[in-house]
Amino acid sequence: LIAAFFNTLKYVAIVVPIQTFLAMLIASVLNSNIKGKNTFRIIYFLPTLTSSSALTLIFMFMFNQEGLINMFLKVFGVQGKNWLDDVDFVLKVIMAMNIWSTVPFFMTIYLAGLQDVPATQYEAASIDGASIWQKIRYITLPSLKPTIMIMVLLALGNVFRGDFGMFYQLVGSNQLLLKSSDILDTYIYRMLTTSPNVGLTAAAGLYQSVLCFVTILVANG
């Protein structure tokens, strides 16, 4: 349970900030006047339409012993390994899958929010000599604050509930990887289905609910 708790904290601390940053960055780029932005919007949204099973198979192909990652490393003379059997790396692969599959959805919401910001505000800021970072700090972020809060809460909920399609296809019942990859949600499910200690499972479920409730309270100030 303690290992699952710290894995969950690590998952939240890495996935949510990267997810938010990448989604806002891509949304900002697609909100600019670049050529072919509508085509890019479709391409960027495709991972969201991909099932977790297909996504897991893609990452398994990339990170296995004969996968794309090792093929790339071999070009530089670096000896690869089966990254999915590495207890120090398997959770990072799951994080990468989560980010890759959810950023397009978050990007779409942020893009909708950016398109509601009046262009006249940016034009006035440009006339006043504001830099791009000042525009982001004083116009973009304040305008998107409600959207950011909602999306961060959704991201936290997505992390807390886990994704069994990703976790169990990638890790399965490999006992060597469970301790390093279990988050609270997958730990509770595994204990419920494999352990006779129903009391511990119920306690873990209650703990998860309290943690989610506290997180929502903190996020809402």
C-alpha cells in the first residue's frame, strides 16, 4: 500500500504538470496563424481516438528488446535492453502512454479557451511593447485560469482512477513489476481480486477517496 501511494504521488507529480504544459503549448501554437493548422489539429487529436489496447501494443513494440528505442540506440552504439522488464522504468513507460493519449484532449479544451480571448487584447499589448512572455503572463494565463483549474482536476481524477487497459496489458501479473508500477487504483483492484484481506482493500479504497476529496478541496482553494 505504501509503495502504491508513493507511486501515485510520483505519477501525479510528473504526469499532470507535463500534460498541462504540453497541452497549453500545442494549443497556443495551433491558435496562431501557422499554415495547415486545421490539419495539425486533426493529427494531434488522433491519439485520443486510439484505444488503450492499441496504444499499449504500440508502446510494447517501441520498448521491447527488439523495439524502436533499442534500434535507435544501436545506431549510436548503445546496448539496449527490455525496458518493460526494468522495475525502474516500467512506470515511466506508463506515464508516457498516459501523457501521449490524453494531451490531445486537453489541448482541444485549451484551444477552445484561447479562441475566446479577444485578439484586440494581444494587439493592444503589442502596441504597448509587451513581449510574448508578458502576453502569456498577463493575458493568456488569467483568461484561461478557470479552464486550467477544471482541466487539472480532470487530470488528477484521470490519474487517481488509473487506466487498467494500460497497466494490466503492460504489467499483467508480473510480480517483479507490481511493486514498482502499482498506483492506488490498480493496487485496490488487485487486492480485491487476489487477496482474502477484504478489510485492507476497503481501507485502501477509503484512503483513496479521502485523498481525492482533499485534492479537490485544495485545488478549489
